[in-house]
Amino acid sequence: MKGIDRMKLLPTGIENFKMMIDKSAYYVDKTNFIEDVLNEQVVLYTRPRRFGKTLNMSMLYYFFSIKEKENSYLFDGLNISKNKNALKVQNKYPTIFISLKEMKSLTFDAQISSFSNVIYELLDKNLEILSSDQLSDTTKDILNKLHNRSSCVEDLKISLRVITNALYAYYQQKVIVLIDEYDVPLQAAYQNNYYEEMVEFLRSVFSSALKTNDALEKGVMTGCLRISKESIFTGLNNFTAYSVLNNISSESFGFTESEVKQLLKDYNLSEKMDEVKEWYDGYQFGNNEIYNPWSTLMYVKNITQDVSFKPISFWANTSGNDLVVKYIQNGDKKLRKEFDLLMNGQSLIKYIKPELTYREMDNINNIYSFLLLTGYLKVIKDRGENQYELVIPNKEVYEIYKQSFMSYFEDYTTSRKGELYQEFVDGDAKKVNLLLNDILLRSISYFDNQESFYHGFLVGLLNDYEVVSNKESGNGRFDVCVLPENILGTIVLIECKHSISEDDLIDDAKEGARQIVEQKYLEEHKFKKYENVIGYGISFYKKQCYVVKVEHGSKSIV
């Protein structure tokens, strides 16, 4: 690589703005975001995971914090350094910066303990207020209990308000409050059945800090979802929220196409633009086309180390995909059909609810709102009245869906394998038909709809037993043979057919059964020692099948 920029450290995993600049890491300049924040009073920005929320909040902290004057050099040469109005308030305000991203505990009590640690760490960075003469003894007592982690839940609820008031009294300057990943504790609570307690607690924390607080200059929050105002932001009349559907600050999170082109140019990878676009582009934030920054940087890092590297889904290894799997598991036939359409590159038109509560996600009608707001779908057309045309944004997310479906499908089929084998052995063609169709219906249509796939599909369903496939037998060859454990058991022979249309399913299954009879598969010498042999002709068309049975010694098919 040539040139200084091409030698810069790729900041995969760096979320501290000072570290980013001090290490001369490759930084895509998002400092114009500061100007947007100056126009807000209490604001929430929601974006998918790994889109630079924490780094932007760290940047805001170093720009506004009165304690970071010595680090003002961090912004030298960046876009915001040309903004005279913004520079007037640089390092002017006492600034609180907390992140709730680690609050993922299994119980409410553990979450309270985790929040207590967050407040302890905050106070540890502001020790000057613990003994300030400007504060009342009562306030100092609360602060010291918070710092000692001996405070009660009621004190924790008002902790941010007490700390902002203390900072205001000490510095005689209003306070900026930055809360990163505010909704992580709510997601954990939703998944672990203490949601109402967590909502009530955080409502108190946020309201006390951000509502009618004379010490507050500005409040900025980030998260993945905009939780409904009635649920958690009650009474915040000065509150604004910007999601992926809004134009304001739409370029501040993630990389624009021009930024990605420059990144690839700086690392001598311009020829990889089409590949990066296919895998990591496709998000629509407001009117802007946005790339996943985490995945783009990870791709560049990997390919600079190994020129033979092929793109993968980096996002799949981040937290949160379990909710997608949950929706797949709980979805009905209609939902699976709609997901089939998405997986085939088609679009869906859906009503999107920009505000949710996690509790509302139990309603399957809200799944598309969740998937859009968290980055699993993108808007290709706004049809008005909250109706949007949606598609899967890129190949990376497609692979996440694919793996999620495969994981669910494998779990489901594993649980039905024994039942299916027993129905085959019992000779109940109707039950085999019903069960196989159910399993196929739960698959997804990215599967190869060729006879070779269906053959492998059956072998996989029966692989807990001794399976022989595609062996010469009689005058031809059978597709699948399942041998019993001993001679008292029943051999199952299967002939697969791939139908070219739904109308051909029955005839093709009968043809498979007829082939078993005519080719004398059931009469092979090695099978004669077993008590019974049953054959099946099975035809497949997409996610449907039809089963016909033929028994040893019979020339008729059932």
C-alpha cells in the first residue's frame, strides 16, 4: 500500500474517539453530527447495531466536556473545526456519558446492580462533586451512597438528576447528558420476563434526568429501537427521535458510498467496490444510501491480510439475531411464505410502526417494523401513510436469514426424524405424506429445487439410521434404502422424483412406485433375509411432496 492513509490502523472495535485519533486510526469524519446535535434539546437517534453509535457519542463527549479542554486537538483538521459557531461551545459543558450496552442480565436485581456499577463509574470520573461545598449535606450523602454502591433503588432512579444538579452547582454551567444504547436493558428484560419492572425503573431514570431539569443543557440518546413515548419517555415534551426513516443526521451513522470508495482507494482496493456493495451496502437512511461500517471495515481488514479472502457475514456474529430466529420459530404459514418472497429477492409492502414497545413485538404484525428499524430490511419506496415497500438490504443480511432459517429448520427436523422413520416403517403413506409436507413447508426456498437436493434432503432426515443411497439394485438403481438393525425389522426403499409442476406430483409419485415394482428393487437377494420390505415413490415440487407406497410381493401401488 502507498501513502500515509493506507498505512493507518483499521479501527475495528475502537469505540473511543480519543483512542481513534491518538492511534492515527482510519477515521471517516462524522464530526458534522455535532452541528446537528446543537440544534436539539433532548434527542434520540436509533440505528441498527454496529453502525457507529457509541463512537459518535464518544466524539460528542470529547467535544463538549469541560474536562477535556486538553484534548481539543482531537478535532484539528476535521470538518467541525471549520464551524465557528460550534467551536464557541467546544469543551464548555460538564458532560455525562454513560452506556447501557452491557446491561444484559437475566434478572431485574442483577440489572439494578449493573446500573449501580454504571453510576459508580460515572461518579468515579467526577470525584470533585462528592465533597463540593456548593452541595447540601443531603445531596452529598446520596452521591456518596451512589459512589459506594450502597444506595437503594429509589436513589438510583434519581441518580442522573442528582449528578447533573451537582455538576451544575459545581461548574455553574448546565450539563449535557449522553446515554448510549438506552434500550439494551429493555431487550434483555423482554427476553427474560421482567419487562414491566425494567420499564418502570428506566422511565424514572430518564424522566428525572431529562424532564424539567433546570441543570440540563442537552440530552442525547442512542439505541436500536424507538420505544414508544408513552412507555418510557412520558412527559418529555421537548423530545425528538430520528430513525432510519428520517433525513436528519442520516449520513452520521454508517458509511456513504463516497466514503466507502475513498476507503477502498486508500487501501488500494478500488477493484473490490462491486463486491463490497453487494455484501455490505443497501441500507436506506432517509434519502441516503448507507453501508454497514463495521462489516465494511472488517472486510477491508481481512482482505488486506489475505488477498484470497472472500466476503462473509460479519454482522451475523453480533448480538440480536436471536430475535429473528424467534420470529421464524413462532411464525405462521403466511409469515413463512412472505419470508420466502424476501429470500427470492422480492419486496413486501407493509405498515411500519415507528414507535414500538418490546412487549408489542409479541404481535407478529409488528415484526416488519422491528426488522426494518434494526437493519434486517430496507425501504425501497415510501408509499405514504406509514406504508413502505421493503426488501432484504444486501447479501450479508440475506446470509443471516439463511443461517437463521437453517438453524431453525435443522432443530425442527431433528425433533421429527424418529417420528418420520417410524411412519415409513409402519407403512402409513398418509402420515408420511403429512409429515414430509410439514417439514418442507418449514424450509425456505433458497434450497436447490432439483432432484439431487431432494435426494440429499431425505438422506439427511434418515441419517440416524443405516442409509444406503444410489446403489445398483435389480435391473436399475434405487435412490434411498434404510436398513433395519436386525432381520426382524423393515427395509424402507425410496424412489425420488422431481416434478416440473404441482399438477404432476401424484403421477410422478406413482411413477416412482411403479419403477420400484418394475425394476424389482424389493426383490434384491440381499433383502430376502429381512422380515419385510416397503417401497415408496415420492415426488417433489418446490415445498410440496406426494407419497405413494408399494409393498413387497405386490404389483399394485397405494
